[in-house]
Amino acid sequence: SSPLLSGIRYITEELLLKLTGCRSLALVRSLNLSSSPADKHIKFIENLHVCQRLQVLNLNHNMIQRMEKLNALSQLRELQLAHNHIQRIEGLEHLSSLQHLNLSHNRIDHVPLWLGKKLQSLHTLHLQHNLITSVSTSLLDLLISLLSLSGNPASSLPHSRLFLLYHLRSLDRLDDLPVTREERGHALQRFNAEELERLQREVDSSQSELSRLQREQQAAVTRLHQQEATNQTLMAQTQTQQHTHTLLEQELHTKTQLLEKTTAELTRAFHRLYELEQELTFYKLDTKLSPLPPCSIQVTVTHTHTHTKPRQNQTDTGVVISIFYS
């Protein structure tokens, strides 16, 4: 039956205990979780952290899509994940003891460069029947003795086997075939010239980069000298300004003292003016309130007669008083 019709099987501790027959999963060293067409298929890698001493793990012929939750298996030496649905190589960064890795018959399209750097114990890598299209940048750092790449688009490229043998000098077998001295010689003859040209291009590029850096360095030195000259000019200007500032402060201090003296004199003058105004005011008041000078009074009374009014036959009489000061 089809794997899709047979259902999903989950990795539980009960399942692990049943498959291994051990009382403690911490003692398990080998675990076979591969499936047959009639079995349920595993889709998720889970609950394996309890198997701390696990060295061999077989997960072939399942429905696994992601390589996950494997970093806890620090003692793992062999990992079988052939015939799954894996698209990326991941989750293996801490498996420093891993020696054999089988990822054939998956959907992987490239091999990450960290694989050879992180997995320094790895010497067998099966990648046949995947979707790998390029090996020129992804496999050059792999230090392995056996590599299987048949069935990938990259393996159909011209001289792909010689190319790999030239760049991976430690390979003993490639695609399950032993590497012979003749093949090594052909690989050297085929790619030495190209490699020399590539190295020459790299040297030329490095020299060009070096020349550019030297020019930039010279320009930086020139700018530094200019900046130093500018700094010296600014320092001289600063000293001059500081001297001028000192003179201005002295002049300001002198003028401040003069202003204080003038202010004090002006205050005294205003105070004296106020006193004089008060004296003048009191003097005026004293003048207004002083008594009149002594005098003698002589009274003279004069009787006067006026005209007679004919109609009434009456006569008006007036009195005149005269006062003389002596």
C-alpha cells in the first residue's frame, strides 16, 4: 500500500521501549525506526533526546520532511535517512561524532558548506538520487573518504567525476566505485591548467585589491597630515583667542570697578539732592507761616452827602473808613 494510505506513526517513549525491549532508553545504542510499505510511516523526528547513548539511528523509508531534534544525540555515529522527503540538510551542527550519513533518495538541492566544518568525523556521505545541481561551491570543504552523488543533476555534467576527484583529494570511493591512480592523474591533467588560471586570476585580483588598498592608505595619510595642519592652525587660533579673552576679561574687570565707583558717587549725589530738596521745602513752609510785620492803625471816618432825588425828596449819606499802616 502507499505510504500516504498507511497512516502516520509517532515516535513515543512507549514505542521506543516496545521496539528496544529495554527498561531504560538511556542505555539504547542502536535504534531501527525504518518502515516497510505496509507499516505506518514516521513524519516527525521527536522524543529521541532520552536516548543519550544512541550511536546508530535508522529512519529509512519514512515520510520525514525535516531533519530536526537530533542535536541532543551527541554520540551518534551513523544516521540513515534514505528514502524520505527531506529538502534541506540541517539540525546536525552538534553531531561531532557522526561518521556515516545516508541522505540518498530525498529532495535535497545543495550541500551546505558548514557540513564539512562542523562534522569533522564524517567520512561517508550518500547523496545519490537527490536534486543537487552544483558541486563547485558546496562540497569543496568536505573531508570525507566516500561520496555518492549518482542520480543527481550534477553527476551528469561533463567531467563531474574528475572534477570531484581533483578537489576532494581524500576520496577513496566515489559513487560506490573505487578511486584509481589513473583517475587521479587524469583529474590533475584535466583541471591543473584551469586551476592555475583560476589561481592566477585570484592573484591578479588580490594584487589589484592590494593596489587599491595602498591608494586608499596613501589618501588616508594625506588626509591625516592635512588634518594635523588644520589642528595646529586651530590650536594657534585658540591660543590667540584665549589671550584676547584674557585681555577682555581684565578690561571688563577695570570697567566694572569704575562703574561701581561712579554708581556709588551718583548714589551719594542723589542722596544730597534729596536732602537739599527737603531743606528747600521746609524753608518755603517756614516762609508762609511767618507772622506779618507790626503796624499802627488810624481810622478816619468821613461822612459824605450825595445828590437828592427830586421825586422822593430823600438824601443818601455814605461813610468812608481809611486805614493807614505805620
